[in-house]
Amino acid sequence: MQEAEKAGGQTPSLRTVRLEDLMHVMNINRICLPENYTYSFFEDLARDYPKSFWVAEVGGKVVGYVMCRVERIFSKIDFFKIKKAGHIVSVAVLPEYRNRGLATALIKQALKALAEHYGCEEAYLEVRVSNDVAISLYHKLGFVSREVHRRYYADGEDALIMAVRLPQNA
């Protein structure tokens, strides 16, 4: 993996999720994010969209993940058009493994898979309006801010909806 630097002398690697990873992924989700999901939610995404559910490993330890699903939506980019879109549901990296390019590499892999394996024309995500670090990362990856969804999160915080067009010749 070119974007991610060596972590403590160990080179990070990316791979698609395995069902035996899901408890590790759930633990990362609980440590890193206030939005938590049931085991069956993670399992459904792993089974239904396995090529767009990636984990990052360092020394055999799962330290980050990105999970997506595929939806038919009104385009976030081309208004009034129905598109097949990848929805980046969740991405997280354990705090001690951040700032090493892992989130960037995970998202790039997911975007590539959404285009190549699922035929998605665009991808979108929701991010807390207060999460400046994530918003900056998404902008660097080509996402554009599309709208604000008021009181999206359980605690009442707004979500910024961001989208990116995916290459059609992937």
C-alpha cells in the first residue's frame, strides 16, 4: 500500500473483510464513532457488498475499515437523475493508527470497488458538520459538499452530505 506509511516497522495492508473480522470492526466502530450498529447490520453489508467492505491490518491486527452499500438514488451530483450510487456508510481507523494514510487508502479502495464491481456512477457519504478533519480528507479525495441534513445524528448534530463522481471506465 503506497499511501500508508509503515506503522511501527510493520507495513499496513488492505484486504476485503471476512466474517471473522466483524467483531474487530465493531470494536473499532465503538471506539471511534458515536454511531454504532448491530452485528447483523455489519454482517449484511459484508455479505451483500463484500468487494466494497475493506479492512486495514497492521501486524495481523485489524486497525481500520470502510463499509459501503449500493443504492439507487436521486443523484447527489446530477440533479433529477436516478443513479446507481455507492453509499459509504462508515469509515474509521483506531486513534493510534491515524495520520498514516490508512483512511485515504481504504476510501480509495472502496471507491474503486464501487465503480468496478458494482457499476456505481457516484458515491456519497454523511459526515458530522463538526468533523473538520474528515471533511478535509473527503475534499482531498474529490468529494464535494452537496447539502446539509439537519439533525441527522441521534444527538441532533447536522450532517454534511458529500458526493464524488466515479469513473465510468473503471
